[in-house]
Amino acid sequence: MPAENPAPAETHGHFVCDDWQESPLGPQDGPVRLARALVANTYSGAIEAARTTCAYTIAYTVPEDGSAPTTGFCTGIQLLTGTVAGRTGTFVLEERATFTPEGVECAFTVVPTHSADPLRRLAGSGSYTARHGERKVAYRFAHELG
């Protein structure tokens, strides 16, 4: 009987946003406004990584009354150099999020990089909920090291 693959390790931690530099993209007078943000985060817990490199493309939905947008969605790519389960290396997360006036709901997935890095076989996904005004954000991360 073949051996079963073990379930991914369900782990937790938190991150803190170190820097957020946002700028508009394209026209800002329509029903949807685009922006980009260059971000740096520091992770602790299951992932240990300082000052990651992240880029988001953001779509803000403008309310019918033309007031400032408070809802929308974004996608991003985040490059992390650090440690996962005792292995040090570099890996990439693809992120997809929605946001409301209350906060952000985000799901992320490890993207294979096909490099010679010690974390090249890292696979997994996770999520977080960030409430506006809270600096420390808890995350969940299920992963396998391969």
C-alpha cells in the first residue's frame, strides 16, 4: 500500500506593515479608480521574514454619490526572504484581497519559483483578515516543504 502524503502543516503567525507607498494609476474620475502600492512587511511566527518586497494593484469602487471609495479589491506579489520551518530561503506569495470599511480579507498562495533555493519545494496557502487601524495582523499558513 503506498504511503499517504501527510497533511500540510497548519501554522500561524503575524505580520506588521513597515511601509506603504501608494500612487494613483490612470483616470481618477470614473466609477473605479486604480492605484498601485509598494509595501514592506515583517513576518513573525511560522514565517520569519523582515522587510519583504511587495507590489499591489488596487481597484477602488467609487460609491454612486461620488464620495471617497472605501471598498474594492487588489492583487499582489510578495517576495519574502526568511525562514519557514527551520529552512532559510526566498519564496513568492501571490495575494488576492477584497476590502471594505471594516478591513481586508486576503488569501495567498506560494508560487513555485523553480530555483536552486532551499525553499524551492515550499508549497502552501493561507489567509488573513486585517482590521483597519490594527498594526499587527494574524495570518494562517498551511504548507509543505516538499
